[in-house]
Amino acid sequence: MPEGIPLLSSSLNRLIEIEGNDELSTHDLSAIILDDYGLINKVLQTVNAFYYNRVGREINTVTHAVILLGFNTIKKIALSMAVLELLENDQGEKAVTEIGKAFLSAHLAREIGLGLKDIEPEEIFISTLFRHLARIVLAIGDPDLLSEVERLEKSSKQKDRLKAKSIIRSLGYQLTDLWNLPKSLSVYLEGYSSKFPGQFAPHRAMARDISIFVNLWQKGGVQDNITAARDRLLKNYSLGPNELESKLRKAIKETKKSLPKFDRVVEKKDQGLNQKGETPALPKEDMAPEKVRSHLEREILFTGLIQNLMGMVNDLDVGLEQVYLLAIEILRRVIDISNIIFCKVSPEREVFSASFGMGDKASLLKKQLCFGLNNSPKGLKTAFSMEKEALFSWADLLPARNGIPEKLLKRAVLLAPLVIEKRHIGCLILDKHSGDMFEPGEIQKTSIVRQLVVTATSLRARRRLQA
């Protein structure tokens, strides 16, 4: 392990060692968190994001937070926070560059993953981000060694290139052991294909292809190499040249929101990539500073809550109702939603009816909200067959409209279908306070949440079948 590599704090190492199998676990976990001001702040922020709107008051003690969220959830929040904060550690130019490339690669991977059937957008985001972990740690702790790795990678000698791969792979193994990373993260580290062959293969291959492309693009390397990497993306992921250009622009935009120093990574060039591999300038955004700050805060909140939802999805001991409630909470917090309602489907007749919801008119809408897929408005069957969000009005979806104001009936709603292996299980229906149409970014966020809810439901259904 090179000198200067950042380590987890002593409190986080103590967290890793605690087992959640005895009565002292909650007390011990609370005590460790109370020793670390940063953890206290993050845990209380998270628990209030989850529960404030349901219990009606702010949670202001760590012990209460642990009881509400549970030992495993709090531990995962703390550990994931530690790894992600390490990624944001700014120790110099190389660190900023490697972190920027990691986030740009991850955002581009998610953009491309949205159009692919076998790729989960959030999974590919995480896999691509963590592929860069060893290089980020080297950039922070031993930038000279990283420079040597990059020199070896450019060598014409195969033994030099193999040596570079060996350094990165070896560091990844050491980080996994040192930080006790779960397999679900360590499997994505660069060079790990030899240790876990075949596992998560589509996500790992895509993370590799996109990271290679972004690295070449950022360095402004040999044009033939950039074009070859670009053509590999077009071929492997069924992209048109203009589509890749558009997705790269979006990825740059998203990276700038989460990483203020990102301009240093692209040398202030704001680049895209056209069909010939050239790099035209992107248009500047016209947004007031206060709107930029508000938008950035909302994006950061969304990213943090999505990470927590992902933890819940993968923790099969967490019930589906908790997953659904957190999914609804996330959408309420990042979109200006007036009402959000979760509908379940009657499998025999494919009739959708309201199960639960939140909002100023939720109780009124729930009483009237019942519709069958066979006699549904135009576009509803398509939404479920395509497994894609669709826009309607409340008037489209409500067969009965007793006591519902005309203004509300005209309001635009977004329907997110929940489908598992072609079987319709329900949907989420949202409207906005403003009554405005949903923006593309809001539809995308809803899609991400929907896909995680579907994954959670599918995982728990499989578990029941295996039991």
C-alpha cells in the first residue's frame, strides 16, 4: 500500500466491526456516531429526510434515528457516506482530475443505460464510479505513482502495460481488504474481472468502455484512438452519433452540478463530440445564480436519497412498504409534487386501484381512482407495454369525478408503470403544485425511482419463491 493513501476514520472502522446481532448493537452504534460530529449531522439529515413528513416532527437524537431506521440501515448510511466523501476529497490537481473523470464517466454511463434493456441506470452509475476508485486514491495519496502508471500505460512494451494493470489491480485488492468493502462494490473495481469472472459482466464491460472513452476524450489524445473508443460505444450500445453527442452533453451538465471544480477537468473547454470526433463548444446556460444553487441542492439531495434507497432495495430484510414509502418521499422532496399515489393491480382483471398516497387532494383522488387496463385511456397500455413513464390528466384516469374540481381534473399527471417480467403490478401517479407540465429531468428522476421500486419488488418475490 503506497504511503499517504487515505484511510477511513477510526469511528468508521469501529462501525464496520459492530455486528447487529445483540441487544447492545443499537447502544454501541449510537455511541460511535455520537463521537463523530460529521456522522451525527449526516445521520440526522437522513432520518429526517425519511421520516419527518410521517411522524410530524423533527428527529433530533441519534438513538431515536437508529430505532426508526434500524441498525443495518444506519450502518449502511454511515459507510456509504464515508466512501463517497473520500471520493470528493480534493488534495490537488490530479485528485480533481480523477474524481472529475469518474463522475463524468458515471453520468455518461447512466445516460446511455437509460436506453438499454439489460442495464440498470443506477447500477451502471455505481459500477462506473467505483471502477475509478483505485486511481482516485492514488491521485490523493501518491500522485507520483499514478503518473508512473500513466507512463507505463502509454509504453509500446507489453510488459510495461501489464505492470500498470498489476499496480491498479493490486491496489484495488488492498483497498477492498483495508476498507472492508462489500462485494457488491469491490466487484466493480478496475482489474477485478480476473477475481470475479462473469459476475455483473454487462455493467462492468460498459463501465470499462465508457471510462476508456472519457479518459481519451479528457486528455485530448490521438484522434484515431478517440474515434475508435467512440465507435466502440456506438456499436456496442446501439447509439447514433448524434445520440452519443447529446448524452455526453447531458453528462457534462450533470457532472458540473455535483462537482463545482469540474471545469479544471475539461480545461474549461465544455466539449461535445460530433460524428468526426471533433469537439465543438457547447452552449452556455442562462440561469440565475440563486436558481443554480437551488437546483444544485436538489440534485445533491436526490443523489443522497437514491443511494439510501439502493441500500434498502438490496437489503431483503427491509419490507416493501418501507421501500415504497421512501420512494414516494424522494419524489416529494425533489419534485414540486402536490399529490403522489401508489396504485396496485388486481392480477385477474388488471384493474388498478389506489393503495396509499400523500398530498393535499390524495384522499379525494384515492376514492375515485380505479381504472382497468382493457378500457383505459389512449396511451396507458403503451406505457405499460413499453415500461416507460407517460403523461395524462386526472380526467383521463378517473372514471368517476364526484366532487373533484374542474381545475384539478385538467392538471397534468405523470404515470410511472410498475412491471415485472411483463406482469403489471401497479403504478405511481404524480401531479405538481404548479399544475405545470413535467420537465425531462423530473421524468428521468421518476424513472430512476420506479426502476428501483421494481427491482425491490422483484427481489422480494424471488426470495418468497425460494423460501
